[in-house]
Amino acid sequence: GAGVSQSPSNKVTEKGKDVELRCDPISGHTALYWYRQSLGQGLEFLIYFQGNSAPDKSGLPSDRFSAERTGGSVSTLTIQRTQQEDSAVYLCASSREVGLSNEQFFGPGTRLTVL
Amino acid sequence: LAKTTQPISMDSYEGQEVNITCSHNNIATNDYITWYQQFPSQGPRFIIQGYKTKVTNEVASLFIPADRKSSTLSLPRVSLSDTAVYYCLVGFAGTALIFGKGTTLSVSS
């Protein structure tokens, strides 16, 4: 079956530009997560959606970062006025969240390079 | 959120059993223990999850002692393709997973 998909797979942008990253979760998964991973580092949590609401935005590094989810499905992560330190792989994951279990399925990521 | 501690790296040879231990002293009652595997240029992949005692699937076993303050991922008879980064995480549905730097497992022939 279809897994989590993300687009674009690669994005190169100039400092100061805005970028939008898209995530299509697995159908039926109510929870959606965004993480980012810098070179050689572990994953850094950004934001979590349950349906269309975001009960946990604690990981967003600055007000230049925002995310939305519509129809309980597709999510978009927007980074405004990109900076070089925003360069990383941005990973999206979705989960059914049955009971307390929290198995997350990850997409392939979007590699963002800010020049 | 419970923090986890695991070795930075481990080396093994093909055919050996590998055990990676993770400590999570502040694990909460509702927390599950989950292990993920990540290959270069890919997103993490779920390996196994457990709450207590022992869990086994086709890929690995997870041993959790009664106090749940640690857990051990056991990979039987590793192969070169098991070379990856392994992350131990604790949490439950509705919370973010806190990924540390994981354990880099290198399997040699």
C-alpha cells in the first residue's frame, strides 16, 4: 500500500525566500508529525497534528516556521525568509495512534538547501 | 518527556547477535518503548515496540525488565544490510518522539 509521501524530494532556495514542503500521510492516519534532521544529527521534533489541529507546536524553532493541515490529510510546512541554518532534511510521519501505541511511519523526506 | 541514553556506536560481524541497550530512567506509566532503524538518506523505519517483558517479531526482540528503566534491542544473526542507526524512544500516542543521536551499528564481513 501507499506510504507517506513528501514533495519535493529536494529543494534548493536562496536565503530570504519562502518555501513550502508538502506531506501526504497514509490514508486513515489521524496523527501527523514533522521533524527535521540536520547532517549527522538525530531527528528534531517540529510539530504534531491530531486531525487538523496542532496540540503541540513546541518544536517550531522560530515564528518563520508554520504548518497547517487541511481535511485531516495533507499537511504543508512553510518556512518564511529562509536562513542557511534551515538547511536540513525535513521528515514527515503519520500514525494511527491506536490506544497508547505510537508507531509512526516516515516519509522519504525533503532535503532543503538554503544558499 | 523521558530521555533515553544509548551507546553512540557498536561494531559487529556478520552472523553475530547484537544487543543494544537503552536506558530511560524517567519513563512514565503510559510510555511505550519503540525502536527505529534509519539508513542513510531514508526516513526512520519502525522495528519493534513494547511496554513490558519481551516482544519478538520477525526482525528483532525487545527485552524490557520489570522496572522498565531500560530496554535491550536484540538483532539475531546480523548481516551487512543491518548497518544503520538505531534509535530508542519512549512515549505514547499524541506525543512527539524525541530522537537522540541513536546508535550507529556497523556490521563487517
